[in-house]
Amino acid sequence: MKAAVRGSDAVRPRRILVTGGSRGIGRASVVECARRGADVILTYKSDRMMAEQAAREAEEFGVKVEIWQLDISDTESLRAFSEKIDNGPQIDAVVLNAGVWAGGRVGTIDDDTWWEVVETNLFGSYRITKLMLGMLRRSEVPSITMVSSVVGITGFPGDTAYSSAKGAMVSFAKSLAKEVVRDGIRVNVIAPGFVATDMTARLSEGVPDRVITEIPMARSGLPEEIAKGVAFLVFDGSYMTGTVLTMDGGWSL
């Protein structure tokens, strides 16, 4: 069993992988990890220009940033990703942020859309985790941080597929935390509430305003705020594993 690293004696993560790092919470997490002094690998699915913009922003902190194309739902893309992992330098922490959203009530959402949401968010997280475990076991301060959602805990009407996938990610993380703790790997979850991103901008007219009326802090969150929570779990949460950190302005109260 690997000895647990304690408090201020901990070695800092030197290289961090952030999936879905070209926009939104992922992009903000790339920049925040860079601000904390870590080199970063960010993955993107299709928009290379957005990924390059995120990389340039992070590089302003004097760190090294790599950009890798990755579609977590595509087997060939995952094979290429696996080869890069096998042939690359050590990675100390993984932030699993890549995912998709599609709304629709049970009576209207089609089966293909349902499974796309569940497969990408849940099965994609499992596949990346499985590929990364060997390398993480070689790190002095290994961790996995999964970006779930508060609707995976509370539910939300019209969000059954997304809520199901994000809720299952929480259960996956808690079980995984128990499996890999003997290897010194910490596994935690961050559950953002309603955050101003490209995803929430696609909601039907009137939905954002209605949601904000239900939030005690009476506003949406910012990606940069959530990124600080991600960085806390990666850099500072040395005595935390299996934890769900909720950042939702009180929405789930």
C-alpha cells in the first residue's frame, strides 16, 4: 500500500490532464491549474481554435500547455489518446470534465439521445479513468476529480438523461475512491449548479431566469468560481477522497 501524503508535506502536482479543456468550466480549470504552477494537458473534441486560445491564456503563467484532440465517445480517438499516455511523461492529476448535455422529458427524449448523454458522460469517464490508473499509481500525489452536476444529486425536470449520467458519476467516484485508496489515489467530485457556460446558454428561453429565481444567491455561477473548487480538490484536498463538493449558490438547499 502506498503511504498517504500528508498536509503541508505534500509534493505539488506538476502535470495535470483536463478533458474538455477548451471552453467553460474545463477552460477555466486549465487556467486555474496553470495559475497554481502546474503544466497542463487540455483535450478538446473538435474546436482546435478554442483549445489554442485556452492554451495561450494558461501559458501566460509560465507553464507548459499541450493540446490533445480527444473524443471520449470514439474508440479510435481513445486508442490514439492511450498511445500518447503510454509514451508521454508523468501525469499527476486528472480532471474529468468532458461531457455532453441534451434535455428532454422521458416521454419525448429519444433512445439514441439518452444513450449518447449517458455513454459520453458516464462511460467516457470510466474509459479515461481506466486508461490513466497505471500512470497515476506512479505519481507521488495522484488524484482524479470528476465534474458532475448538482442535478445529478437533486434531479431536474426535463434533464433525466443528464441527471442520470451525472448522478451515476457520483456513485462511480465513491466506489472508485474505495478501490484505489490503497494506491494513494484520491477521487473526488465537484457538483456545480447553474453556471454561465455555452451549455446553459442553449437552454430554452425563460429557463435560465426561472432557475435563478430558485437559487438563494440569486445568480448563476461563473466558470472561474467552479475552477477554484476544482483546483482546491487537486492541490489542497490532501485529506479528501470520495467527497462531493457542491458549488451551486445554495440551489440544492
